[in-house]
Amino acid sequence: MMGFCKNYAVDGVSDLGFSIHNANKDLGYFLQLAEDLGTRAEIAEGTSHTLQAAVSAGLGDGNVPEIFENFMTLDR
């Protein structure tokens, strides 16, 4: 996964083939499973918030490494 992220962040190549929207959807299924089991997955919750922010910013159709575009808009 980090290779795909490097390809985009350093080389500008988006070659993962898995969209932010799909990652957000699939992670939502996992979070629902955790809730149904009466537990929490806090790292997954944080990741879900990050993916949702990228979807809300209009980046949902981009490949997952393109989430770096959303990070670049955040206040430092």
C-alpha cells in the first residue's frame, strides 16, 4: 500500500485502482460489524473520518493514494 502512496505522492502516478469512495464504503461495513459485535475499532473510526472528509471534498472517485490532495488542504 505504501508503494502506491509513494507512486502518487512522489511520482504523481495514481495506479492503485481502488477509489476513496469504495474504501469508505467497505470500511463502513467493517465498522458496522464491530458495532454489531458490541465493540469499537478506534483506528478504523479515525480512518473512516479521514476517508469521509475526502469524499465530502469531492475526491471520492480518485484512487485511495489521492487522499493526499485532501491532506494538502488542511490547516497546518
